[in-house]
Amino acid sequence: MRETITDLANWPKSRNDHPILKSSNEALLYAQLVYDNLQQQQALVTFRDEAYQMLRLERQKKKPNPQRMMDLAVTAQLYRECFMHTLRILDEINPTKGG
């Protein structure tokens, strides 16, 4: 059983310094660690966009690798989920007042 990461400094990162997210649960946990850090939230959007760009490049290859395309699509989705979780957490903390 893997130990739950409770500190952003201990979060595993890729070679290009992007957080490694392997599941929706990890996306939620990461969101709980960064929801109050605007710079980290914006980085999630950038990471997602970079994954989509790499996916587009892979698709354009003469012989695209289907597994690589799937991995990139999942990575982009997990960054998107994480970002959406940060927004949801912020909304729960500071709900907008309807009028």
C-alpha cells in the first residue's frame, strides 16, 4: 500500500518538473494541496495545454504510438480534473452570494 502524500514538497514530479498524477484520487489530493496557490493553479492549466500539444504532435507523426497518445490524453485529463477540483474547493470556501 502506498503512503498518502500530505506535503507538496514530497509530491513526485516528472523530468520536466510537472506533478505526476496517476488517478482521479491523486488529482483531488493534489488540488487540496494547491487550491490556495494561484501560481500552482495556473501551472496546472499550462501542464494540461502542454500535454495536449504533445498529443497533437504525436497524432501528426507518420506512425503515431497509440499507447503514448492514450497516456498523454489521460495526463491532460488528470490536470484538468485537478484544476477543476481547485475551483470547486475555492467555491466551497468562499461561495458567491446569489442575489
